[in-house]
Amino acid sequence: MSEDATVIELLGGMIDPSRRPQIAAHIAERLGADAFLVLVHDTGVNAFLPAPGFLPTLPGGPGWAAALETSRIKGRHSLRVEYPAVGETRDAMLWSDGHAALVLIGNSFDEERARDLHRLFPMLAWGLRSEQAVVAAAGQVSAAQDATRHAHLLSTALSAARTDAEHALADSARLNFELKEADRR
């Protein structure tokens, strides 16, 4: 990563989820922030979660709960969140379009450079929301495949049980016939 890469150039690298933590750290550094992350709305759980490629969990605490709820509201919001760990609070700036939120964490960062990030946020948010939708769809496909396998196993077991029951009924009918024949003699 070039030392003189601009925030805009760095954002281009966010397309690769495996590089997002490294690039987010570089963006935060360029802006004088402690951290940069993106939250996306997951319709499956109806909550904002870190975008794919970012750490999947947040430090926690009431500030993050407020940040996640605030992410539902379009606009720019100033918050206090616990970072880097519970008990340590930092200022945070959150920009949201109601479906994704960009979060800068730090007690001081370069507002002018942050505007570059904000200007490109709609494009970044769209890409990350699309990626989140693909991840969710892949999960649904996997769940459907599991359900199909389970249904097939149940169908096979039910068919075997039906065959066993048919054999048992046939044996019972044969034995009843033999008993009746034996009684007649």
C-alpha cells in the first residue's frame, strides 16, 4: 500500500473483502481516526452488522447499541462508543443511508478528508449491501440444501418403514390365514 495513497484510492481496494481490515486501518490512519468500519443492514436478522470482511463483532456496550440503532436513521450522527474495548470510550462519527453506515472512531480526525469518504459512501455502501445480500442468499441456499437432504433422508426412512409395515401386514395376513385353515381341519 503506497504511503501517499489517498482515501479515495484506498476505497477502491475495499472491493476485496480479505483486504478490508488492512485498508480500513490505512483509511483510519489517513484521516487521523482510531478506526474505520462499515455496518450493513442484514435483513435476515433485521439488524446492522459489520460488513463482510470487517471483524464480525463490535466491542459492545451502550454506545454500540445506540450506534446500531442510529444506523437506521439517514444522515450524519455524532456518538460515543466503547473502543477498542469495553470501558474505553471514543467519539464516533456515523454516516448512514438507512441501509449501510460508515463509522469513523476517534477523538479527533480530519473532517476535510472525511468528506472524501462521505462523498464516495453511496457507491461503497451499494457494493457492500449487494455483497451482504449475496452472503445472505448463500446462507439461504445452504439451509435449503440441508432441508432437502433432511427431507430425502426422512423420505427414505418413511419408505423403509412403509415397506416394513407392508411386510408385517402380509405376514400377519398369512399367519391369520394359516390359523383359520388349521382351525377348519
